[in-house]
Amino acid sequence: VASERYADRLRIAKERSNMLDSANVEWLHADASKSPVRNVRKILIDAPCSSTGTLTRHPYYKWRLNKETLLGIMSVQNKILDGIIERFSDRPGTEIVYATCSVLPHEGESQIDSALSRHKIELLDPRILGSTGYSGFECSKSVRRLFPHKHATSGFFIARFRIAD
């Protein structure tokens, strides 16, 4: 089950999913933080972000980003993370992967450290190659970062955790 809040993005996501022959994906036009779906044990949060990890492909994105925009994006990420974690807090063992195409710690390590302080979750090995997170965060050694100059890909942040007992 996958959800997208905005109709235009949902259409694009469905098209891409169909190109990959992903017949087992059921798409919902819904706010992920308030999803009615409860019968899943694994969740991917592909959070909206600043897209700073794609600056090598889209250099003009840097002109769209300012402090207010970043704070707004972080607020949405926080709301999605909190909403999903709270929605499944009565289902210990539910695994969640949180990912962004951002190289900014504000959208990665800071979000996960904040979630760790507010919720009963346990970090898991992300099972992906890459660099550990930026230093100075509680989650740094348990998350992964991919960098364009280092991994020949866009920049990404990936954290994997589960709802604790």
C-alpha cells in the first residue's frame, strides 16, 4: 500500500509504479500521517524533502530553498513521522524505513533523534551500503547516508527502526 497526498504526484507515482510492473502496489490518495491502513508490518516513509541530494541533477533547486521553506518541510516530515509512529504504536515490531533525498542533517539525523526522544522505537541496521550519518547525533552510527561524490548516486538519508514493546 502506498499513499500520496497530492493528486498530481499520485498520478506520477502510479505511472512510475506501472512502468516497473509493480502490480502488487495499491495506491491511496491520502495523507500518510492519517492513513486508514493498519494491516501492514513494514512501512516506507519516502518523506517530502528539500531535494538537496539531487542538486547535481537539479542545481536550480538551491534557489528555491530558504530558512522558512526548510522549516516548513521539517514540520511536515515531523508530522508524518509522528503520525505513522503513533498510528502503529500498539503494534510492536512494525518496521519503518524513513528516507529522504536530502543531504541536510535537519531532514535526517535531527528528525530521527527527535523521534527517538518522543517515541518508543528501536533503531535497526538499515541493511544498505553507504556512509554512517553525520556525527554528533544519537542515531549517527545506525543510519546511512549516500553522497553523489562518494557513491555515484543522488544524496540520500535512510533510517530503519521498529516500534518497541
